[in-house]
Amino acid sequence: MSKAATLEINSAALKAASVATAIVFSKCVAVNLAQAVLKFQLGSRPPEDSDVAGLIGFGEQTKFGTSDSGSDALARVERIQANDNENVPFGLVLIWAGVLATKNPSLHAKLALGFAASRLVHTIAYSTKLSLLRSTSYMAGVGCMVAMLVGIL
């Protein structure tokens, strides 16, 4: 009869993964809310949202489906969301896979938190038009993901 394998989870890696997930989740929710507010302000929500817009102090939603909102802020928020959609899922998968499979839990915890911090800085830098910081934080996040992957393999 074979002996069952025991799964060991490092508490520091688990806590770091939980904190990193909370940071990234909270950041994504804040960006989504910012986009919703901007779209209400610009009148570019779907027409059926006009009743809601009126209740919360915004006007009629008449620009839905137009190609140019004329808003740099909205364009930036939409690019932040797109970049998050391209990077956050992979980062979270690597963070949680590493909790189960990393060879170095202490390093993995630091990389998980580094990834979360880099995504937060990326959002702030993109919002405030700091190109070099945006690029650097993006690359730091990618570096954290690559290092987590190497630590899992």
C-alpha cells in the first residue's frame, strides 16, 4: 500500500499570496470604479443607464458607442484595464501555484508582494503620465512573474 503524499504550505508564502491578491484585487476594483465614474461624467454609458445617471447626479448618457470620448483620463483608465487583463491573471496564477510548489517559500513571498506592488505603481504611473516609472514597474512585475515561474519549475 502506498503512502499518501503530504502537502506542505508555508505560512509566510500563504500570507504573502493572500495580501498580494487583496492588493491587486482592490486596485482593479478602484480602476473599474474610476472608469465607471468617468463614463458617467462624459455621458458615454449605455442609454439605458440615463435613469441611474440622473439619480447619482450625472446627465443623460448620449455619447455611448462614439469612437472618441475626448477624454485622456478615460483612455488611460481603459489602457490600465487592458494591461491588467494581460498581466494580472498570469501573476495571480503564479502566486498561488507557488504557494503549493515553490522551492523557496521566502523568496516566493517577496516576489508575490513585489508583483502586487509593481502593478500598483504601474497604475499610478500610467494615471499620472510618468512613462519611465510606468515602464520600469511593468518590467519589475514581469520579472517577478518570471522568477516565480522559475521557482515553481
